[in-house]
Amino acid sequence: MTKQKNILKKTHTLIISDLHLGSSVSQPEKVLGLLKSYSFRKLILLGDVFENLNFKNLSEESWELLNYIGKISRKTKVRWVEGNHDKGLSEMFSALIGARIYKTYTWQYKQEKYLAIHGHQFDRFLINDAFLSYLANKLYDFIQRIDFDDKRISHYIKRKSKGWLRLSEKVFHSAILYGKKHKADYIFCGHTHKALKKNKNGQKYFNSGCWTDTPCTYITIDEKNIVIREY
């Protein structure tokens, strides 16, 4: 009796962001599961691949994921758009995972322009109050660690937090303006940890969400559709 082979889902481009490898709430085994379930030509790491410069916090699963990305980069384009947590790490790890590094990544398809930028550039609170932003992130990470399996507490906080909602909207509006300035038809961001799809004045905005929460979210791009999906 022959074993049935797993059928891979197909897309042209995968976009994932905010893995925060090395943090207590990162889920590298899920990211690896996603990558192994797809056949794709391009992988865009849309920022905050790592949590910080402390390599000791990288788990065995994180190293397995990084090695896998390096392996597939021999045949697949890997593009790493730097996030605020990636500072000092992107240059160091780019060779390991076979990625080209960008502050902003743009490409053309069917006479339309696509633009990917992490989005922290539009977060004024992060820029003006870096320490308070750091404390807020640490507090939320702690809540996620002690939360129930279904993450009901952290989900409630995310839904009810006016700051979180404002950040998501601010990044959206600023990204649209940035995209208009650079004549982009499609704009992709991360940073907010909130998956989002919006249109404004003919421009299309997508936020890829994160991999530190449940459900994890990602974006697929092919000839017919751009879709935010859950894993």
C-alpha cells in the first residue's frame, strides 16, 4: 500500500510578519508548518523576524525555521523588509537565510506597483515614547503567556484597547499617504499585529498581522487574488 503524498497549496508570494523569534510568545513551529504546506516563488518577511539581539533566547524550533528558510532560498526569492526589532540582526542573519534586505520593498506586476514596508515608521508613539512602548509590549507579552489556550484575555484587550485601534488606523492612513507619494497601487504593512484589509481612493492596503497570537495570519498573492489567511 503506497503512502499518499501531501498536496501542497500553491501561491506566487507569501507575506509573513512579526514572528518575534526569541520572545516567549513566538511560535516558530507554526511558521515552519505554514512554509512546508505551500509551494511558492517568493517569501516576504515583512519585519520583526526577531525580538532582540539575545541569541540565547532562540529556541531549537527557531533555528530549525531559519535553516529551512535558508534551504528554500536556493530556489525561492526571500525578501526581508526590516522592522524596528530587526535592527542589528538583519545584516547578520541575511546570509544564513539567503535574504535580500530592504527598508522598503517594491515590485511591479501587470503594470501595477506593490509596496511593502514594516509600518513602525508611521507609529509616532513608538518614535516619541520608545520606553513606554517597550513596557506596554512587555506587559502584553506577559498577559499572553499566562492567558488561556484560546487567548480570550489578550484578544479582549486587543479588541477593547483604543490605543491599539488608533495605531492600526494611523498606520493604515499613513501607509496610504506613503503609497500615494510613491505611486503604489497596493501597500503591505505589519507592526500593528492586527490583520487588516482596506481600500482608500483606489489604493489597497493589507496588514499581515502576526505570529505571536492566535490565530496567526499571513497573506498570499497570486494572479487572481490577494488574501489574508489564518493558520
